[in-house]
Amino acid sequence: MPHCTRCGTMVSETAAFCPNCGQAQGVAAPAGAKSGLSENGAAVLSYVLGWISGLIFFLIDKRPYVRFHAAQAVVVFGLAALLIVTFGALAVASLAFRPAAFGFFVSAATLTWAAGVVLWGVAMWKAAGGDEWKVPVASGWVARLSSGDACVAPTTTTASEPGSA
């Protein structure tokens, strides 16, 4: 289902105006807001190269559905890549200090990679079908990143609030 080009609210395909903000639909989006692909196509492509393609689509496409999937690709596959590299480094380091741990770290890296491949396939399948499927462990980070709240400074108390110094 398409989204409003101004506020991101879902609108029907035949709607002339957004029911939320009144923006006329069917007009071109502002420059830089779209990648030129359908929403489902852009969401699938945001997973193709893992966190790298996720970052590209996160920066160039401003549609909420695509930003969600791009943010999820960055968080999930960035974390998976970090874990694989960490386990690999620990495996190499274990050869000098504790050779018996080498097999454990290599197995952990392999299992992380296999889980990443499964998540990659499921995420692309769900994105192609129009689902906003959330990976449970990363859903909080993805929600903050895709909504733009990740860079918001925490609120501070003022002198008029009770309990402030």
C-alpha cells in the first residue's frame, strides 16, 4: 500500500488526497525522497548486500516502509558481521593462549553466519510480500533508527519540576 509523500501515512491507491495531512497524491515526491523503485522492490534491495545496501537505502529513500527495512538491515546484519569478526578474532587469539577454545570460536562464527543467512532470506521474503516483519532482538533499535529518534538528545529536568536541584 502506498504512503503519503509528505507525512508517510498509508493511503489507498486510488486516494487523491492524504486523509491525515491533505497532501495531493499522485504527484512526484520531493527530490531525494525516493529511489525510483516500488516500495517492496526497494525494501528487498535494502537487504541484498546486508548492512551496506541497508545503509545506502536508508540514506537515499525516505519512504517509511523502505526506511524500516533499510534500518533493520543495518542493525541486524551489521551486528551479525560484528559478531562474526569478533568470533574470528577470538579464534585466532585463542591459538596463542588457549588452543582448545579455537573450535568453539570457529563454531560460534559459523553458527552466526548460518543464522544470518536464514534471517537474510526470511527478511527479503517478508519485504517482498509487503510485511513489516520485525526481528525480535533488534526491533527496538530499528524503531528508533527508522523513526529518526536515534539522535534526539535526552530531556533534562528544569528547576520548576519537583525533585530538581
